Amino acid sequence: MSGFSPAFERLGAALAAVVLQQQETLAEFLPREDWSADLTARTYTSGGVTVRVSLLGSYAANERTWLWGWANPQFGDAHPAVTPTLAIRALGERLGIPEFTTPEIDLGWYEGPAGHGGELIAMAAGGVLGGGGYIGAGYDGGSAYLHVDDPQAPPATWDPVPVPRLISNAVSLFPREPRLTLARLLSHHTIPYRETDGQTEVLLPGGGKAHAQFDGLGRLVHWDAELSPASL
């Protein structure tokens, strides 16, 4: 049973596929080699590429807790790397999402498919901010999570082919509302769609169509994309 709040789970379901796709795009752009970070200067460098980042928070492996950057006494909400992330806390206050407003979160209960529960908080937080994705920067005892806020990091582009995989992976992490997961991915790319009972009809760029079929439990069971010659 999930220890996350329903509000957090719904937000995660809405953002998960968008975030996973952006993470794949970031991985192609930013080499994961020996890295260094200067949070005062808001920079992260890996493989000769430097990007501007902000600090979301950190996950402590032994304690199995998430600590927001604004709650970390080493930083605080006035730190230049933290200030850009305060919109997450403000959203949590407005929508009643305790995971975004609680300074330190106990995740000892999490036994899901992600490496740890902090990864899911980082995903949702990164999805709220948009931008180029997030980075898990490991250190002795845990990982710091950085949000890439840099225009040189390319945004993910629409491609109907990986949609089933993205939705499947997203739903494995945030299973609450698979149809919302697909709808938010389509909306993110401004792809028009129409929902009926158990089905979503998608009008693809270039004139093609796609159909998503859901079972009685709301799970995506079939995706069929009919690409027109103009969209190939």
C-alpha cells in the first residue's frame, strides 16, 4: 500500500510519462561521466558539458528520507540554487500535496519499482518545474537531486512510436490513473485527442491517427498508430 498522498499520486500520474521522456532526451544530451557541481554558481559539469541547475532535495540512503533543499540547514530557501524550486512548495500549499510542503519525508515504507521513494519525489518535482530534466548526483550516503534549468538542454519532441513503453514505465511508477498519464503526455505535445469509454482516439501530426485501448481496470492494453505518408 502506498504511503504517498492521493494528491501526490495523481500529480505523479499526470507528469510521469512527460518526465520519463524528458529524462531520455537529457541522457542523450548530457554525458554521465565524472562530474562536478557548484551549487552557489548553479552549475553542473559532466563530460565537458556544463548546465545550469537548481537543488530539489536529497535522499539519505540509511535513513530512507527525503529532505527538501529549502529545509536543509546547509542551504535554506534563500540559497541561489534553492530559490528557483520554491514554486514546488507553493504548488503543494495550494493543492494540498504534503510531499511538497513537509521538510523531511520518511520513505522507509517504499518497496516499489523505483530505486527508492525519493526518486518519485524528484520526478514529480522536476515535472512541476518543466525544463531539461533532473539529475541524481550520488554522494557518500545518498543522492542529491538537481533540476536542469538551462535552455541548451533540448526539450523532448513528439514521437508516437515509444508511447506504449513510456506509458507502461510511467504507470509502473505511478499507477493511479493510466488514462491521465496518456492524456497529459498528449497535451504536453499539443496533440489533439478524444476520450470515449475505454478508448482514446489521437489525431497525429501529418494526418495520421492512433488509438489507445484501456481495459476495465484502466490499464493501457493496446496502442495502434496509423501514420500517414506525410508524418513518416
